[in-house]
Amino acid sequence: MTDILVLGGAHIDRRGRISGTTAPGASNPGTWKEEAGGGAFNCARSLARLGHAVTMISPRGGDAEGEAVSAAAVAAGVIDRPFTFLDRRTPSYTAIMERDGNLVIALADMDLYRLFSPRRLGVRQVRDLMDAAGFLLVDANLPPETLAAIAKAAASQAIRLAGIGISPAKVVRFIGLLPSFDWLFMNEAEARALTGEAPGDHRAWPGILRQAGLSGGAITRGSGELVAWDTSGTAFLIPPPLDRIGDVTGAGDGFAAGFLHGRLNGATLGDAVVHGAASARLALASEMATAEDLTRELLMGTLPLVPAAEIVL
């Protein structure tokens, strides 16, 4: 089993859902919920539930929210190794969703992540964890200079590296680092921000990103056809519709977890895409950011609901 080290966002997600038709600029009746979240953390929890040995490192405040994140890590089977700043607040993400689960607007209070500086990678505990890791996962919540240092360390130790784009504003932190990644997971808005391109045909994305230096990755497009590629070829898949969406938050992170689970267990590109789509489906059906009942058995049982990917060599 590959030891996975995750470095990135682990914070509090606050999400309000409007009960009726959205009325901009007015008070809207709705419901509120709060849970631990973060792109890298969502993926880490799903990978741990799928049986992988996962350790998470992220900055955390010395508050109740930080304790809630730690408790969520333990509950999912993630080994939590935070940098705790007792006088700081744990980062948070606050979103307002429409009745159907789609995002209206969100606010990310993530200033604490800038304290995850490159020198933190020199801490003995972090060095030991990186030496033992067989795979690294990062997200774009971290500062650009820290991401560059992680990419350099991964290359020097021949450790495979994957990344999660997080948002159009943050994914640009990966510019200049693309050749370092084995896989980068993003949505189409993030791909446009990363490349400055807006192709009329989404099937052009692999060529554009390969030209930019990214040898492997995946672009999810909501209910539209997703695209994934690596050195073996390109895969396309239209996710099957769901009768009911619980929450769109975390669906991309769920795809990344399922895809990586497949790849780390020797799946082909096409099979890994199916695993990713099945995992995203389970995340979408959940009212939470991750499928809390996720297991290998549940994922395997969901695979038949996903069509085979179209492969282009």
C-alpha cells in the first residue's frame, strides 16, 4: 500500500442553502450547515476511507474549528499532523447554494495558509514524512513558493505528485510547476485561468495542457463530458445523471480521490476515470462534502452505474 502525504487545505466549510427561488439582494429563507472541508482534506478523507494510508499536514488555528477539523480527520482514518497557531483562527470557506445545490457565491477566509512557508518543509517531522511517502498530494491553497519547494522535493526524491486546482484565483499558483505533476485535477474555469485559453471544443484541453508541460490531469465539467489524459492517452466520459444532487461541494475532490485510488492500484487511465466518476457520483449524492459512508465495496458497487470511458491513443 502506498503511503500518501497530503499538504494543503483543511478548514471549516459553512454552507447555506436557499429553500426557494433565489432572490438576489434580498433575505432568502434557507438552511445552514457546517463541517470540516478543504480540497486536499476532502480528497484525503476519501482516500483513507478507500483503505489508503494517508497523512495530512495543514496550518490550523488554536480554536474550536481547528479541533473540529482534527476530529473529522480522525473519524475518516486520516493521520493528522497540523501546524497549530494558537493565536490564529482556522481558515474557513463560506458558501451560499441555490435550492438545487449549485453555487451562488462563496467567500474564502484562508489567510492562515500563507504561514505554511517553505521553511516548514525543513521541520524534522515533515522531512521524515516526505522521506516515507510514496505519493504526494497538494492543493493550491498553499503559497506559490511553498508549492515550488514541494515540487522540487518531489522531483529530487522521485516521488509522484498530484495537485488540486481549488479555484480560478488560486490555480495560477501552479504556473511554472506543471512539468512537476503526474496529475492535476481542475474544473474548466480553473483550466482557463491556468492557461489563458478558452477553446471552443473541450476535447482540445489535453493538447493545450500537454503543450504547457502538464503530462497528466483531468478536467471536470459538471454534468458535461469530462476529459483526462496522461502519457498513455486521453479519456472522455459523460457522467451519468443523478436523480437528486445532495451538494455539489467536493464533487471534484471526490473525482480526484477515486481516480487516484484506481491509478495507485494499477488501473488503466480509462478505468481510473470510471473510478473517479463513480466516487464523484457518491460525493454528489451526499449532503456533505464527502461521501461519509464511502468504502471500497461501495465504490466497486457504483462502478457499473458509470459508462466506460472513450479512449483516444
